[in-house]
Amino acid sequence: MNHAPTDRPTVVLVYQRTSLPWIFDSALRAGVDLVLVPRPDEDVDPERLPPAVVEVLRLDVEGAPAEALAALTERHRAAPFDGIVTLYDPAVPFVADVADALGLPGLGGDVARTVQDKRLMRRRLADAGLNVPGFATVDAPDDWAEAARLDFPVVVKPANGFSSLGVTKADTPEELGAVVDEVWQVCASKLGRVTGLVVEEYLDGPELAVESLAHEGRVHVLSIGYKGEPVGPYFEEGVYRAPALLPPHVQEAVVREVVAAHAALGVTDGPTHTELRLRGGERPYLLELGARVGGSGVSHYVAHHVTGVDLAAQALRIAVRLAPVLPPTPGQLAPAVGAAANYIVPCGGSGRIVALHGLDEVAKDPRVDHVVQMLHPGDVVRPYPHFTGYPAFVLSHHPSTEDAEEFHRFLADSIRIDYAPEGDTQ
Ligand code: ADP
């Protein structure tokens, strides 16, 4: 496909599924053209591309990063582009390396690797005096003696994981060896390579997700959302409702912790998605800071409805060194103008999916903007600790968080998945 050059800036967008529309819509509003690098497993129909996409470039970013960098360097030489972004966490270091190599705005390879590696991230946060649970690193499946001395329960996870893959709670030192073994095996089969594990003390309390935009070292905290209170042993995602209903002093503590984490990790420019738990309901502890728009764009949907700020559009503008449109007070929480929510349909069982009830009706509800269905009848859901994926997301907007809560209770009653045993093809 060859489009005539325009005077709009061009951004290479790495590994975004076209079924998740938010960044494509924001690109149009930001006046940015996109060169889409699709996921290797996704067929993109050239006739049905989102309008902002002017070119499709197939690259194997994970399997052959050196070749992918060479291809992008050549593309840049032939027709320079202005920026490169991804919403796909494992591609964040690759994107930072390309930006470094081509002199484009980016995180910097070192910062990208620090935010991606939970061992480095924990050390940086601890060095900066932020709240960090006791933790130990495990470099081989039998190397867990130091971790057994932590306060239990603990959580075992891959250093380079995402989407809660393999993340598992161990309640006692006696079961730690078996849990470490299991996490190592799951990660080796799903991630391809395991660089090591982190074991950290279990943080109880509500979980929060914070959407922010950093620009020239100033952090604009757009929204703080509630992510339920998962207790394990496996940590399936469930709900996301924003703004979270928090007392002002807790809200301030969360903003302080998130802003300080950006400084500690060296993230000065671009969108971020931070997850925390509120120990004792009061004290924020970071779980991770992703240096990208979170949830493949769900974070944009939420922040846009809660604050009116077009998060993905501003992220694209920052990626091409255009001045973003931001709330006036960095370091503070942007005022909320509405509420938004994501309901992640729970698998609620395992086996071969026979039917998914309720989604069609929900899609017609005026509060619902998107139903994104990932699993369908015929797909096999394997029991945890294997992660098959989430059946569907329901994204909705509401006048208040209380309305969103009530709507989620309704969804829990309305959506149901029927399973047959895995081998059963009926
Ligand atoms: P990933 O990057 O794979 O999503 P996280 O570190 O974010 O890994 O962990 C996934 C989920 O596991 C979190 O959202 C949280 O619910 C739970 N979790 C992880 N670490 C802890 C911890 N130390 N204490 C309590 N829950 C945790």
C-alpha cells in the first residue's frame, strides 16, 4: 500500500491489534499518520484498516529484533518517520532501542529495561526510599532459600512477565519450592525464556491502577481507579472502575508515590500505567509501572471518560515532540468529570466453551461503548495456572463510580459461560 506523503507526522505503532480501536481513533484526532506493525498472529485486511493507518509493515519484533531494527532503519532512511510507540509491554525495550538508534523521542533503552524487569524496578524504588515489600530474586528453579526467609504469604512471579502470567501466591515456606517450580515451568512454556523470578511479600488491600502522562519530567496524574482486591493464589484480572472512591489523604499519598516512582525509574516523557496495592487500605505500594498506555488502550478509554484528556492522542504527540495538551497542574490529580469502567468477564471454569450468554444484550446498553470479545465458542480455556486469556471486556461510562459498581453487579448476574469437557467437540 502506498499513500502519498502528507505533512502530518508519522508514528510507527508496534503490535497493536486493530480490534482495540482507541489509539487509532486518537491518532486521527492528534493529526498523526500510523505505520502499523501488526502482531505476527493477526491477519489485517488492507481494505478494513483504521483510517489513521497509512501503511502496514510486517516485522518479527520478538523473534528477530535485529532484523526488525534493520528493516525500520531502512524504512526511516527511505521515508523518515517521526516517532515509534507500542502499547504492548514486551515490545517496550525494542521500541526504546529503535528510538535511540534513529534519534527519535523515547524512553531510552536503559529506562525501558528497568521498568520491564521487576528485580531492577524493586531495587530502584527501594533505593529511592519508596514503599517496597520485602523481596528476593530467584535465578534458577532450586535457588529459593533466601526467599524462604521472607514474611509469608509471598507472591512468586517472572522478572519479565506481563498480564499476571504465572503470578502465584505461596502461603508457607514449605510450599515455596513447589510454587517456584510451577511458575518457572509455566513461564518457560509461555514466555519462551525465563530470566529469573521475583518473590515478594504479599501486599493485602485494594488494588489501584493509575493513568498518567509525563512530559519533560513533570507527571500529570489523570486518574486513579479501583481494581478489586484479588487474594490469589492466581491473580486473574476482574474489574476496573475509576475514579476510585478514596479519602483525600490516601489519594494524595497515591499521587506522591506515583510521581516519585517516575523520578526513581527515570521515566520523564510519555504515558504510564501504574499498579499499586493499598496496604491496610492506606499505604500505597507499587506493583509495577508500565511505560506505555495500559491495557492495550483500555487505560485511554478510562482516562478520557474520567478527565476529558485524550490520553492516547497526547501520548502520540509526545512521541513526535509536539506539545501535548495537558491538565494545568502537574504533580496533582486531574479533576474527574465522569466515571468509566472495564468489566473483565471471568472465565468462571475451564474446558471447551459451548456458549457465552448475555454479551449481545449487554452490547445494546446505552452505557456500554465497547464489548471486546476475545474467546468464542469452540475455544478451550485451560485451568489456572495456565493463562488462556480473558473471555471479554465490557467498557462502559457512568455519571459516578457508584453507578459503575451497580452496573458491574448487574453484569455479574447477566453474563455466563457454558463449558463442555476439553476433548468434547459437541
Ligand atoms: P504482571 O506484570 O504479570 O501483571 P504484577 O506484578 O502486576 O505482574 O502482578 C499481577 C497481579 O498479581 C497484580 O495485579 C496483583 O493482583 C498480584 N500481585 C503481584 N504482586 C503482589 C504482591 N506483592 N502482593 C499482592 N498481590 C500481588
